[in-house]
Amino acid sequence: MSAQSNPTNPTAATPLRNEIEAMPDWLRRRGIGKASELSEVQRIIKQRQIHTICEEGRCPNRGECYGNKTATFLLMGPTCTRSCGFCQVDKGHAPMPLDPQEPQKVAEAVQLLGLRYVVLTSVARDDLADGGAGWFVATMNAIRDRTPETQIEVLTADFWGGQGAQLERLQRERIATVVAAKPACYNHNIETVRRLQGRVRRGAKFERSLAVLRIVKELDSRIPTKSGLMLGHGETQDEIIEAMAELRVVDCDRLTLGQYMRPSLEHLPVQKYWTPEEFEELGALARDMGFSHVRSGPLVRSSYHAGEEG
């Protein structure tokens, strides 16, 4: 193990500690929620051996969302087949086999927690024949069987995994599988501006992600689409505005803008901390461009206040 990756090595910990100490005050969030609410959610999730991106991604808003009866479940295991430079989720080429009981376990957790709005996301599963599209649908159906009043948003990968020359057709078929289940919102994040895609989102492409949002609207224009960017990777304001404009070209309805915060030394360093005032300005520009719902702020994450948008 290298000094950089050894968490017990004080020398290795120094750069990240310095970075945390340099974090501006507006990112030092007050408590993450009532301990009782956090422990109840964590207990129910742990007992069923299911995962949430709230916990896996160490989301700073998880206590607030739990208190608002919203949570984001991470389907198909905690190991991703991609290796993006920003993401907290574990990476590996041999993910865990699917748990056949996962859809029912998630549905049971939704019922026990009394959730009114649920976001279903997943690790990228390029190893699966359908990229996991059918698993989203199975989980949506299981939730609706137990709590039909619960609204379900999906946050999918780009469904580009596989071999051969038919990937565009396969991508469309996989998206169509999810769209046919009629989610309350279809979310797919572009994550960063066009120039930085290769460094930040290894294995993903900007045009491919725009295609996801475009295909959803082609298949069912009534389903709201949503995307988001993490700022702080070295993008310029002009590049952010250009990315937002390209999202509007494919009729993306909703947008989130938040600050990237480095999870560990093995992840990309923060290039800039954007101020709350800059986020406010970008949010106003996004609304002027025609986005129907905009969440823009340093601590905003993809599912932040998602239940208020329905």
C-alpha cells in the first residue's frame, strides 16, 4: 500500500486534511439531521442489506431528506463497473451478483419508512445484458404493489455497456424499458462540462448522456427529464452556460448544480470552490433558459428536494 492511500499514515493524511481545513464556511454544514431519524433509516437499510446513495456517497443532505420522507436507493450492489474520478462508490470489474430479493426489500423499506418520494439509482452494471434496466422496473413494480401512492424518480446510468456495433440500438431499448414503467421523473447526470468529461467521467461521453435525455423525450414527452453538474473541476462559467444550453436543446426540464467535494486522496482534487452567490447567479440563468425546476447551491446534490418537484 502506498503512502498516498494508507489512511493510517499521517503524512498521507496531511494533504486531504489541509484541503478540508481550507474548505469555505458555506460548505461546513450544520448537523445532518436528527439522530433518531438517521438511526431508524440506517437500521432498516442495514437489516435488509440494501444500499442508499445517501450513505454510500456520504451525502451532506441525508438527514434533511430522511426527515422529509425522501431517500435515494442504490440498486444492484455497491460496486460499479465504471471508475469515475469523482465518485465515492466502490469500483470493480466483477460486481456482486444481483440479490433476487432486492426489489422486495427496497419496497418493504419504503413502506416501513413511509416514504412519499423515492429516487432509484444504481451503480453502472455494464456486465448485465440489459444494463440493469429491467431491475429498475422490477423495483418500481414492487414499490407500487406495496405503496402505490409513492412517487418514483429514476437516476440511471447511460446504458451503454456491451460489445459490438449495436450499442445505440441497445441503449434505446434499455431506456425504453424504464420509460415504459412511467417514472415520475427520469434523471441522468452529465456531471461536468464537455471539455472535462474524459477526466471526470471515465467511460462516459457528453453526447451519449445527452442522447439518454433526448431518447426519453422521444419515447414519452410527458415524463420530466433532469440532469445535474458538479462544479469545481476547473470549468468556466461560459462552459457551464454552454452545457446548460445543450441540455435545453434536448428538452431537459430540471437541473441541479452543486459543489464537488473530494472524498479522498484517490479522487480528483477540487480546482475551485464556487461561492453561494455564483450558484445563485447560475441558477437564475438556468431559469431564464427555461428549466422548470432548478436547484443551485454548494450543498445541492442530484436528488436534493426531488419530492418537491412533482
